[in-house]
Amino acid sequence: MQITAKEQSGLAHSFHVVVPASEVAAQMDAELQSISKKVKMPGFRPGKVPMNVLRQKYSKDVMGDVLQNTVNKATQDVVEQKKLRPALQPDVKIVSFEEGKDLAFDITVEVMPEIPAIDFAKITVDELTYELPEAEVEQALTRLAKTRQHTHAHDGAAEIGHVTKIDFLGKKDGVPFSGGEGKGFQLELGSNQFIPGFEEQLVGMKAGDERTISVNFPKEYHSADLAGAAATFDVTVHEVLRLHAPDIDDKLAVSMGFTDLENLKGAVRQQIDFEYKAAARSKAKKQLFDALDEVTNFDIPPSMLKMESESIMKQVAEAKKAGDPELKDKSEAQLKEEYEAISERRVRLGILLSDVARSNNLQITREELSAAVMSQARNYPGQEDKVFEFYRKNPQQIEELRGPILEEKSVDFILSKVTRKPKAVTIEELMKEDEEAPKTKKKAKK
């Protein structure tokens, strides 16, 4: 194989490659030999069909596979011989390919940039500290108790907070409409399950009462036929029930699998603290990324930037079409400029984190991959088994989970090296959502 280096532009390395006809022919023979073991031809036993017969009958059929396999192998040889680290799949353009002649093609490889050394100890990141409000633990316990509430019959009139068991029939212009009927429906008044104004008009009704109530459907209602329309509902109340939550005591704790109330409180406090610690780490990560963006400046592969930019702009276009108020008044040029900068920042930081993982030999354990699959499954309550089955049948999909895991390991590694400065914050400050920086301080060379 002959490799001739062509022009180099930034991170793009170009080569002209010529694979001798003899190597192509050998690959062709290998493909045809593989076919000979499977085909059945009159007059020949399987595997004994002469090569000239196979070539005459099947050469055109295997030509595509031969071309692809030969180019793939030659491309891999180029990458290894030239000690390149491709950023993406190399771009290949066939110059000439004809049976019996040399194969010639051009290859362009965008490589990963060299990352300048960074003294992480010179970067300062806040170590956020906070006081966990005991009131939040009590509120969480109240919510837990409410999940185990039960009902008691109530002889009086319905009030907000009561549950009414009702039949209802909705009408528009006196005619029942689709989806507007229910039988024995249990409705908690004040839960806002129904359209505005419905539940409030059931207040004061008792078991056995009948009433026709009038409402207006919201203008943004999902059904175009009912959006903004006036309607009536014929309602019959069968029962009025009073909700009762269990007392927050040892009995409740035991029913939930804890030894006593203090044990339950400890678990609740730990869960709340876990969420706050995750928020603190998220802010530290954001601050770290801002700092890294300030001190790093290296070329980034144009194709990687293009892919990221196109992906983000597609999401932005969809969000703008859906009526995102933050986007509606911005022109396409403004959005492109703003999100081009975000794309560049993301790609640069992604390359940096990948390099940190590579240069420090950060590895992903089987347990971490299993935890990632579990995390994916939790996104689909009630369908966890289907998620597990998907990954069992498609093990290659697990590889897509490696990127985010490795990024977080790289972030943790860098955070362990930077200077941390304790900073006390309120819970409100801790939980305030941060926005992604719309602009980078420097522009990498393209």
C-alpha cells in the first residue's frame, strides 16, 4: 500500500492511498471463497466450485463488500502508521476502483488537538455549605403521610379537601361531547384535576344532590373543539368522603419499613441532603467549566463543532416553534451567533474532559455501567423490565452510557485537584437554576 501525504489544514490531515491490484484481488478471492461454502451450483459439490466460475457469476455481487472492506482496512492502517487520533470517522473519496486495477482513494482525517497542560490547583471553585432546614424534613414527612391517607364517610356538605364520588355528563350547546362523561369518579376538591371552576361549584353539595354547573374551557385546551368554549355539566353526587392522613409517629415509620420515627426522619433527612449535595456539585461543575473555558484555548475539529451546532440549532428551532418566550423575539442570526458560542464551548470542554480521562487512565467499572442502566430504567416507571430487556438484547447500546459516566469521572478528578474555597449559601441560592454561559471568552482557531 502506498500512502502519500497531501496538504494539512489545521487538524485535518489528508492522504492519497493506493492499494495494489493484487491486494484487492486477494480480498476478492477471500469473499468468493466464503461464498463457495454456501452456494449450490449444478455439477459441483459445496465448496468445490472453481474460482473462475465463482468470479464470473458473483464478482459484481461482492464488489461492494470488497471495496468497503479494503478501504476500511487501508484507512485503519493509515491511522495506525501515522499515529493519528481521529476526532470522527475519516472522510473517504474513491478516486478509482476497477477490477484488476489498483484501488486509489483520498482520505481526510480530522484529529484530536493537543491539549496544553493546565495547573488545576490554580483554579478556585467554591465549596458550597448550607444548613438543612428541619422544617423541610417535617414537610417531607407530611407528604409521605399523605400518600397513605384514607377516606371516611362524611354526612355533611362537601368542602375543599373532601373527596366526592360523582357521575357527570358534559354538554356543549346542550349536546353531550366526547370524553365528557364519567361514572363513579372520585374527585378531590381543590386538586385541580378538572378544568377551572368545576371543583369549586361542587362545594356545598351532599350525597344524593344533583346540580348543573357552567364552566368555560381554557383557550389553550388540548381539544380544538372545546378550547375556549362554554359548557355545562350535569353532576350527581353519590358520596362525600373525608380524607384522613395517618399520624406521623412510630406506627407510620414501621409501616414503611423503618424501626421507628427517628429512623424514618434520618432517611428523609439523608434523601433531602443528597439532593442538596447534587445541587452543590452541579454549581461547582458549572463554575469549574467557566474557569476552564477561561484558561483553555486550542483548535477544535470543525466537523465536531458542526455536528454539535446543528444538533443544538435543531433543538432551538423546535423550542422556538413551540413558543419558548425566551426565543420568540430573537432573529435567526442572533440565535445562531449565541448558540454557535455555546456549541464551541461544549465541544472544547468535551475534548478537554476526554483528554483528562485518557491521560489519567480513568476507567469505568461494570458496577458503574449497571448503575447507569438502572438510572435509565427509573425514567420509565412501570416499564423497568422492558428497559433491562432492551439493554440485554442490545449490549452495544450500553456503550452510549460510557460518555456521560466518563465525563462525570473527569469532573470529579479535576475537582479533587482544584482549590476549594468554602462558601455558605442559603437553600434558595443553592437551588437557584444556573443558565449556560451564552458566550465563550476566547474563540478557538478553526
